[in-house]
Amino acid sequence: MRTRRDHPIRTGFTLIECVAVITMVGMLLSLSSVLLHRAFEAHRGTLVSYRQLQQVNSWCERLREDASQAIEADCDNHLTLTRDDGERIRYSVEQQRLVRALLRGDRMLNQETWDTWPLAQATWQVDRSGKLPLLVGQLEFAPTESMHAPIEWVARLPKTSNTR
């Protein structure tokens, strides 16, 4: 004759319970890795945009600095500032880059480029309505590739002999 043992509650986990817990942990890890990847992509995009904004700010500061030393300004498709010593500084947009070229006569002494968001156009004009001429510039970015608003800057020119 067999005796019966009474086991009210069995302690421990069954194989099915362990598989279910491992599956849920795996799903949570997968989801968190996807979220982390997206967060890092957004962070990278923000850093790139911030660096490009720094480039534009650096270019604008350099332009203001050069404008304060100019005795002559000429605005066409590009901006040419002439210093006391006869050196010319030409600001232009080439291949969607901001370019600053230092010229002496017909010879280029130095050229600097700044990468930015894709540019649609850059415009310059000299406003002579006040006591001192005011250089006004605007950078417009390509609307298809950039959602950035146009950047406008001003620089006060000293009393110049010729501002066309």
C-alpha cells in the first residue's frame, strides 16, 4: 500500500516561468537599446547643428572685425572690404561654403572656409543713412535641406572714402 505525502505548496520556479521572465527581460533590453540608439542619433544631429551654428557665428565675428578696419566697401555678388594698407578682404559663398579671402593686388594671401547648413544665397548692402555707414548682411539657407531661419547681421563701418 502506498502512502500519500501532503505537499501544500511547492517552492521554486518552473521552467515555463523562467522562460517567460527571460523573454520579458530580453524584450525590455531590446526596447531600451532601440531608445538609446535613437537618443544618440538625436544627440549627434544636435551636435552637428550646434557646430555649424558656431561656424556661422565665427564667420560673422570675423566679418565684423574686418568691417571695423575697412576704409572702403564694395558689395556685388560678394563683399570686398579694403584696409588702409591696400589689402582687400573678400567674403563670398562658394560651393555652399562661407569663404573669406585675403588679397594683396591680384595675389591671394590666405583663404578660410566655414562649413554651414546648405546656403541658398548671401546678400550684402551698405546703409549710408546714418552718421556712419552700416553693413547689413543676410544668409539664407536652402529650404529643402535646412529648416533654419535666415541669419542677419550688422557691422558698423568707420568713415569710409568709398562705399558702393
